[in-house]
Amino acid sequence: MKYINWQGVHPAVTTQYFDDMSINFAATKNMVESLMFGCTGWVSGLTHVFPQESVAIYKLAQQGRYKEALEIWRWFYHYCV
């Protein structure tokens, strides 16, 4: 097996998909929780739909203001399901 040097690679949350390329919202809904547990980035298609809200969620989570981040996330997640 080839060794991969992951040094300098930061964990990021990504949008999860099913085999048919539809979005797996059940897996994606844990985004804020993933930021709470150490992910330092977010690769998101939802940012194109809700750019200001996405930036606010990320910044709030980075500041440790998870309750506020979750409130915004729950608001726009509702529109995606």
C-alpha cells in the first residue's frame, strides 16, 4: 500500500451524495457538528444557494457560537429537504 503524507491537510466537511448523485441530506445535516469537532473547512454546494447564510454559519462555528450557527443551519436546511 502506498503511504500518503497527510501533513498540512485540513479536515473539511463535504456534501454527501448517493450513488445516483442526489444529495444525502441526512449525512449532510451534521455539518455544524462536524465543525464543532474540529473540521476546519466546508465544501458545500449549498453555498451557491445561500451564500451569506453559509458564510455566517462558518464564521459563527469558528468563533464557538454553535447555537447561533445551528439556528441558521436549521433554517436553510429546511429548504433543502
